[in-house]
Amino acid sequence: AMLEARGRIVFDVDCTIWVSQALSAPGLSLTPLRPDIAVASTRLPGDFHGDPADRIIAATARQSGCTLITADEAILRYAESGHLRVLAAS
């Protein structure tokens, strides 16, 4: 929602509707922000930038053992260090 508010992404429907539709996709689930993820976001190995939201996203993927799908260049560069599994979105 922050990216949409800043004009960095544009949805073809209201952001709230888009999120609701995305969360109803088969095989997709929402992971709650657990205390271990919050702490891990402050202790990521290697050199990760300071954006708190990106740190939480990366820590969530690491703690959950998931592959993160992203087009974010900074996260993709971080993954090159081997600390995070990613799939580059086109």
C-alpha cells in the first residue's frame, strides 16, 4: 500500500481489493509477523540495506524456508551472497 501511495506501483483496482484478491489465490498464505521474525530482521547475515520493511520481508522468507519472488534490485543483490533464496520477477 505504501508503494502505491507513493506512486511506485499502480493497480488496476483499489489496493484493498487487490490485496484481498491476491490473498485468495490458490497456494498463497499470509505469514504473521512473529517475534522471531522481527528479531531476525535486525540480525540478517551479510550486508543488507536498512529498510525495515525489506528486512522483515527477507527475514520472513529466511525463517519460513521460502523462496522470495521479487523484482527489488537490492534484495536480488543480497541474495547473490547466498543468504536468501529468490526468484527474480519480471
